[in-house]
Amino acid sequence: MKLRKENNTGMDRVTYLTTAPIPKLIREMSVPTIISMLVTSFYNLVDTAFVGRIDTQATAAVGISFSVMALIQAFSFLFGHGSGNYLSRRLGARDYEDAERMASTGFYSLLIGGVILSVLGVVYVTPLARFLGSTETILPYAVKYLRVIFIGAPFMMGSFCLNNHMRFQGSANIAMIGIVIGAILNIALDPLMIFTMNLGITGAALATIVSQMISFFLLLYLNLTRATIKVKIRKFTPNWHYYKNIFKGGIPSLVRQGIGSVATILLNKAAGQYGAEAADAAIAAMGVVTRITNFAYAALIGFGQGFQPVCGTNYGAKNYKRVKEAFFYCVKLGTIALVVLSVAGFVFAGPLVALFRDDPDVIRIGTTALRIQWVTFALNGYVVVSTMLLQTIGMPLKASIVAMARQGLFFVPLIVILPRIFGLLGVQSAQAVADLLSFFLAIPLCQSVLKTFQTDAG
């Protein structure tokens, strides 16, 4: 194995990740990643809030489009997390040359895939919008919104990948800069393009894409000038070794986000079974609820991502005791925070839904759904940190099972079965039941791995 000469930045960073106190490290790594994930989710939340001032159909269209945004994120995380997990382990082993080749291969492969997805999405946007659950009244809005989103898909995917690369090498603060600036621009551009320029829902999509493009170029500049591991076209090495490791480390993220896309489609179809106007209100309500809970879930994912560079670097350095310490610290802190959040969310569920759409039916349906989901939401603390652990140390099968449980293994059958038994209440409660079952599945899968750390540590 060839080691390139270690630079001071790389050496200092790796030493810090493998020696600094765990609570201090987790806080430092997590705060920027939580902010980055909240900001990423904030794009959709802002669009929903401003579009909600148009009408119920436009609000429902943004909810319909959420599955596409989840799909774009899924492929971005496949390459971003897959290459990022690998490079964090190589950093722990101080093999910088191999880490840089992986980063470049993951990034440029994703850009190529993004262009292909963009072309296919624009060509087939109308049948796709119908497949996603659009009613005939929602369809025109969904087509306008999705067409613009697909055009900007390569920039969105590149931003996600660069953000993850810098995060995995311990530069979460730098990664956060590009994401936050993009979000601020989106907040400013949404009312300008939707109302001042009178572009309606097309303006909402344009605001998102313009913001993402600026974020992409800023992150690329920061990567090339500030990061320890840079994406360089001459280091692009498309061979089986790197793609195998990308899929090994990224499949759990693809599964988690991809299943989320499928779950949203099924949720919209289930909500759309209640007659024309009632269907639009139900789809809009569940779309709003999904946005709110996903915003909270994004913070949890960000917290887990702050754990990953600590986990990956220490695992690569064979410091298993620190990996285990970091895991339990994250589970404890994350669960406490989620309990507090869930209580507040339950109490203020009605006003939260009303922020996005002032429609009595939307508020009534959404409030009940949101309160039910908060009941079991705190259990996701253990589930998410378990997924991050298994994924980062290179156990893709177990990680994928845990990752797909919440919105795949359990949610998919539940969203089909429960509405047939309980009607709309089944739609509203499917996610909460899935969260409970996911928790009970994650415990034995994760504990079996943690026991090996104790053995390895001697």
C-alpha cells in the first residue's frame, strides 16, 4: 500500500479525531451536520410554506414532488456516503492518495448519473407525476414543479456529495457554509419568484434550483481550496474496486432514502382514496406532516452523521473502545432531545400544520396524523445511530435492513393494510407503528456487533 506524504492538516485532523474526548468531538462534528441537514430539509419546508399561500392543490403538488426529492437525495447519498465512509477509514489509516481517488471517483460518477436522471425526468415528467399520486387537479402544478427540479438535479446531487465528503474528513464547519448560504438564498428567492415575479409554483422550484446551483459552486470552491481530500478530475478512477466500496458503504443510505421515496408515493396514493376535494386535502395534509416530521428527522440524521467521522476514523485506527463510547453517547443524547421535541410537537401540532395551509380540512387531518407520529418518534434515536454505526464500519447488509425498516419493511405493508381496516386513521397512524417495529428490529442487529467490539478490545 502506497502512502503519500502526510500533510500537517491531515495528520492533525486524524490525530484529533482519534484522541479528543468523545462528548467534545460529537458536539463539534454534529452541530454543523445537524445544521446542514436541517437546511437541506428547509428547502422543501420553505417551498411548502410559500406555496401554501397559493391553494390546496399547489400544496399537494409539493407533497407529491417530495418523493422525487427523496430519490435525488438517495442517489446522492449512495455516492456521497459510500465514498465518504471509505475515505474516512483511509484517513484513519493515513492513506491519503487512496482517499482522494475514492472522493474523485464518487463525485464525478454522481455528476454523470445526475445528468442522465435530469434528461429522463424532463422527458417523462407527466406520466411520472401521475404515477406519484397526482389527481387531475394536482397534475398541472406537479408537472411545472418537477420539470424545473429535474433540470437542476445534477447540481443538487453534486452539492450533497461535496457536503458529505468534507463532513467525513472532519471539515463539517466548512461543508455547512455552502449549504447555509444556499438556504438563505432560497428563503429570499421564494417570495420574489412566486409572488413578485408571479411565477407561482414554477417560481418555487426555480428558487430551490438557483439556490442549489450557487451552493454547488461554493462547495466545489471550498473543497478545492480548503479540504484535506479534494475532488480532482485527474484522480477520477472508475474501476470495480472503488465502485464496490461505494456500494458497500452507500447502499444503506440509498435504501433509507429510496424507500422513503416509495413510502411517500404509497402515502399519497392511500390519502387520495377519499373523493376529489377530500383527496386533495388529505394529500396536502399528509404532505405537510411529512415535511414537518422529516425536518425533525433530518436533524436526527445530521446528528448521526456527526457520529460517522468519529466512528469511521477510530474504527480505521482499530480504536474500538472509542467507537462504542461514541455510539452510546449519541444514543443517549439523541433520545433525550427527541423526547423533548416530541412533547412540544404533540402540544403544538395544530398550529404547526396551520403554518403551511389555512384550510380546515388540511389542519384537521394533519393535526391528528402529526400527534400520532410524535408518540413513537423518539425511538428513532437508537435506530438512526445504529444504522450509522453499521454503515460506517462496513456492514452493509445489517445497515440496510435497519435503514429500510422504518419506511420499507414495516411502513410499506402497513400503509397498504391499515387504511383498509381503519380508513383515514390507518393512513395517519402507519408511520408511528412502523417506527415502533423498527426500534425492536434494530436492537438485536446492533447489539450483536457491539459485543464484538468488547471482544476485539480485549
